[in-house]
Amino acid sequence: MKIKFSRHAARRAKLYGIQLSVVEQIIRETNLIIGDQEIIRHIPDMNYPVKIVVAVKNELITVITNYPLKKGT
């Protein structure tokens, strides 16, 4: 499946220091179904878990947004 980052998601990743390759790796390790989904994972370099919102259609995964959860989980 192809992974595409929205402009918003790319800007959020840059703002919070989240590497796009790490987000791609998390998405590839997750079993996704068609539709919108949220993924929450802890990244070792970050103090808080990261929330990734994706939309899955056919063979395309679009990352809508990604950001650290300041309140934790």
C-alpha cells in the first residue's frame, strides 16, 4: 500500500519533531481496514505517545494528522 502525508500531517510532524519514516513504520506494522482510523503508539524518542489519524481507501493510506498526546493515555 502507498502512504501519502497530507500537508497538515507533514507540518505537524515537523513542528513536533516526529520523523516521517517512524510514522510510516508504525502504519506498516498496524493491521488497517478500509476507513478512518486512529493509531496511538509510544515512540522511544518522545516523552508522550503519538496519535496518528489515517484514512484508508483501496491501495492508498493518507495520513491526516499526527501529534503527541500531551495528556498521555
